[in-house]
Amino acid sequence: MSEDFLHSSIEYLKGVGPERGRLLRAELGIKTFMDLLGHYPFRYVDRTRVWTVPEVFSEPEQEVQLVVRLQDLRALRGGRGKRLVGMAHCGPHEIELMWFKGIQWISKKMHLGRTYVIYGKPQRQKDKLIFAHPEMEELPEGRIFSGKGLQPVYSSTEKLSGKGLSSSGIAKLCRELIGRSEWDLPELFPAQWLAEFHWPARRSAMETIHAPSSSESLHQARERMKFEEFFLLQIHVLRHRIRIQNDFRGLAMERVGEAFHRFYEEVLPFDLTEAQKRVMKEIRSDMGNGKQMNRLLQGDVGSGKTIIALMSMLIAHDNGAQACLMAPTEILATQHYHSLKELLDPLNLNVRLLTGSTKKAAREEIHRCLQDGSLPFIVGTHALLEEVVRFRSLGLAVIDEQHRFGVAQRARLWKKGSTPPHVLVMTATPIPRTLAMSVHGDLDVSVIDELPPGRKAIKTAYRSESKRLEVIGFLKAEIEKGRQVYVVFPLIEESSKMDYKNLMEGYEHLQEMFPRPDYEVAIVHGRMKPEEKEHEMQRFAKGVCQILVATTVIEVGVNVPNASVMLLESCERFGLSQLHQLRGRVGRGADQSYCILMSGEQLSNEARKRIEIMVRTQDGFEIAEEDLKLRGPGDLLGTRQSGSLELKLASLVHDGPLLQLARVRAQKILASDQNLDAYPGVKKAYRERYGQKVNWGRIS
């Protein structure tokens, strides 16, 4: 037996040939025998059970299997066109069979008085069952039918089906392949692992997945192959982490000096929460141990991540290094700049802002001060990544809302100094634990899981369009109390004319509902120039306007403690994590705050689910888990970062314990054998899966 056999081109498998081989390549990416084995069934039809008619009526509608005797068969013409109708009996009960296509072929195949096994989803009509286009197989006289077992169902395409490669055609090819004796799959795992978890060997697992003998054996085979996917992924992530730790020494920032202590004792406007103290201790340890820090800081909106970032930047300064904070939008970068400047001014420490709209003279001065080391802190957008931006000694790079940057963009920060800077990436979009373990598994993770004391929970409510006047009355009542209001529209693409039209119509409607001089309504959206956006934001921040109409450009970073209401228009068009982010723009002061989700009267089931979750909970991590269930990891991460999650069987949503087990076993192996020399099967499978991939993970 030879594993090389599985690398044979797919057209050489019996039943394929050149034309089908070309289609399998183009439609499903199946190029080799091994690719066909890796095209797993996406579900199984349980053909083990033979039903009785009373059982069909007593249980929920579903596909069922019956043994019937055909009594009558005739072609009819009527209002619905030509059809073939058969009458059959299952015990004393009458069954009606109906076909609208392939009538001539089916009528030749069927014989009165013979017994057939039929399979399909029947319509129930009083005491009669009607099957349209059932699957039928003749049962030889005298043979007792005991079921057909679990039948695999494969994904296919219209073009493949047209060439006889529907699900059943692909199943036939898989049976042909696994029936051959020439192939083998060398075992990856120690025998004691297989015995411990009652898993089959690798080849046996693959055979069972394509031709299961029982539900129990199928479950064990799938668990074994899911574990393999997770295990190789964790080897990939953890080997990269080890490589970073071994290859990249960080600046040893052992000193916690004057700037840090003065800030902590004289400037810090509130006491740190216990969660903030714990995270700060982890960061201080990382920055002082001589290895490069790569830490992901997760914290819900309003949990105090910015203070942690600033204190980390002060540690860098106390050790003679510079620090930068990079944000994905000008609004967020400007917000960070103003916050940091207010906190650093009492220490006489300079911080500057560098964005795409920074004037040329100011830009050149910033470049010069970064190079000569006279500027200790810089806040900016992607402008920080430009080749012309050079630091004298960049010791710490803080990246906020890190998921909004492409990984390759972030990695360019590594080239800003002779020694790679310590890296702290922050997100207010909590990442489900399974996702963090897979995508950010090469990072140490810190979590601020505690909000500052005194914060009141934001009251969240859903209202449909029919309640709009009631909502307008509520907004006026809040404004009468001296509060301010956000009204956010789902401008999905700045180029979308329809979205822009909806935004402007909403703005004009609000101006009618809240007329001058009693009210001022501001507007911010992506088509405005940066200085126009900043002007409108400042009007709102200073209390000149009571209402800010905006798109999701205010999703992160806007901090107006006096704003007490977030009204989200067409809320069904927002993702769950986005709804949570936007809700976090209010509730930042001492007053009771509110989030109102508004939509039209018609909602999809998924939209209803998102709204129900938002009304039920404010726990960002619970929301992240629910978002993962609703959207899956690819959508949650975006195409820029989902490349490593090529999981065919394993699910980050449903298989968390298996992922944890894979991580523990991978850590154990790599602790003593980083090159996998004692595990040649693992090494070979790992190289085949990840050996050709670009290493994006420098900063994740």
C-alpha cells in the first residue's frame, strides 16, 4: 500500500475520466484522490429505520422510509400537466406516489404487485400520505428489509450534477476509492492516544466517515478527524509563538520610573479596578523579561483599556524608548490623542497626532522629532506605517481595534526599529475563547472583565416603526433633562447611494421633529472631509448640538459622557458585535443611559435573534459567543484573517473542548520536540497543510 497513490490525479479514478476530472477541479477544487477523501459528507441520511404509517403521523414532518407494495400506476393529464400517479399499500394503509418528471423512464422501471422501499418527505392528507418524487428501490421477493444504514450526503453543483456527479454520484466515487487496496494514511498519533479516547486509526476513520456502519462509529471517526484538524492548527500557532519567543528579543524594560509613578500617584483620575491591576501586572512582567511582548488585551466597551495603554507607554518612556498608538480611523485616533494629551500635560510630556490629514509642515516636524527622539509619544492612523516615519527607539506599539487592520499592515511596525517593539493589541470586540485560541493563539491574552464602579447598566429596548412617535417623545424628554442623543444609520458602504439617501432623509426628518432654535442636529458620515467631521464631533462633544446623526464612523472611540441615548435605525442591518459596540458609546457618564433598536415591521429570524440577544444581555463575551454561532468564524474575522481556519469537520462553535484538548497535547509535544522529529507523521501532515502558507502572524 502506498500513500503516494492518494496523490494520483483525480481523472484516473474509475468513473471520472478527463471531462469529469476537469469539472471536479473547477467546481470543488478536487484535484487528487486525497482531495476526494477530504470532501467530507456535510450530513447523513438515516436509512436504518423502517417506519409504519401510524409512526409517520405521530411524529414531526421529516424524511421517512417505508416498505410498500405497488398496486396501481397510471399517467394522467390535467390542470397541472402530465403526471404519473401510483397507488401503494403499507399494511392496511394507502400511499399515493406522484411524479412530474421522467415519467416514461419511471413507468418502465416500476412493476405492479412488487415490493419497494421508498424514501422521501410525505405530505399528510387526512389519513393518507402523498410522496412526490420519492427515492425507490425494488425489494426482491422473500427478502426482509432491515434498513440501508447511514447514507452520506455530499455537496455538489449544478454543473457536476449535469454530468452525473450529484451527491449520489460523488458517493459512488468515494466508495470506489475507499474500496481500493492501494491507499494508506499513516497514523499521526501515539497508540495510547487512540486507546485513551477510543478513536479509530486514521485510515479506518476516513473509511467510516464516507461509509459509516453505525452512528457510534461515525461519531468516533469524526471526533478523531476533528481533533487532527485542531491539533495541526495548534501546532502551527504554537510553533510560531515559540519562534517569536526564541528569535526576537525585546527591549528589557525593567525600570518603572518617575513618569509612571507620578502619573499613578498624581494624575490618574480614578482608582484602577482589580482587573486593570491584574492586566497591568502581566504587561509589566512581559516588558521586563527581555523577550518581546505580544499581548492581546480584551476589554468590553468602557472597561478602561486606554489607561492601561497609556501606563504601558509610560513604562517604555521610563526605559528610554518611544511609544506609538495606532488606531484604524481618524476619529478614533483624534479621540485617543485628546485623551492622552489631557493626561500627559500635567507630566510635561509631549504627544502628537499623525493622520492622513496632518498638514505638511506639522508632518515634517513630527517626522524629525520621532527620528531625533525628542517626541516620546505619537498617536496615529495608517500614516504611522509610511516608510518615511522613522523612530529613534520604538519600544512599544499599541494597536487599538486591531481586527480593523490587515495583518500585513500591522507587521510593518516591526521594521521601525533595530529591535522589534513590544506589541500590545487591544480590542473592545470580545473574541470568543475558541477563536482567540485559534487565531490569536500565538499571543498572550489579558482580559479586563470588570467595569469601573458606579457605571449603570444601559437599558436596551426594541421598537418597530409603528412606535416612532413614542420614541421621538422619549428623545425630547431626555434632551429636556440636558442629555444628548446619537442616531446611527447603517451606511454599509460609503459609495452606496441608497444608504446615503436614507441617511440624509433621516437627518432631514429629525430636523423637522427637532426644529431650530430649540434644538441643534449635527451629522457625521464617511463622505465628509476629516476637518468637517471633526468640527461636527466637537460641536456635539461640547454640547452645542443635542443630536448627532451619524453612520458607523462613530462605532469606536467617541466619548461623550453626557450622551444618554443611542438610537440605532434599521437595526436589523447591523451585526451583533457592531450593535454592541455602538451601544457602548453611551453609558459613559453617571446618568441612566438607553439604547433603542428600531426596525421596520418585517424581520428575518436571524435579525430577531440578534435583537433578542441585545435586549437580554450586555455581556460582551456572551454576545461574542452568540455572534460566532450566528455568523461563523470566517464572517466574524473577515477574509483578511480567516485563512488559517480551513477547518472541514471541526467547528469552533461546537467543538470547544476538543480544541482545548488539541492545544494541551500540542503544547506537550512542542515543549520537548519543537521540530517534531519524534513524530514524523505529524511533521509530514503539518508540512503538507501549512508548509506553503505565508507567515502572516508576526503581529496578530
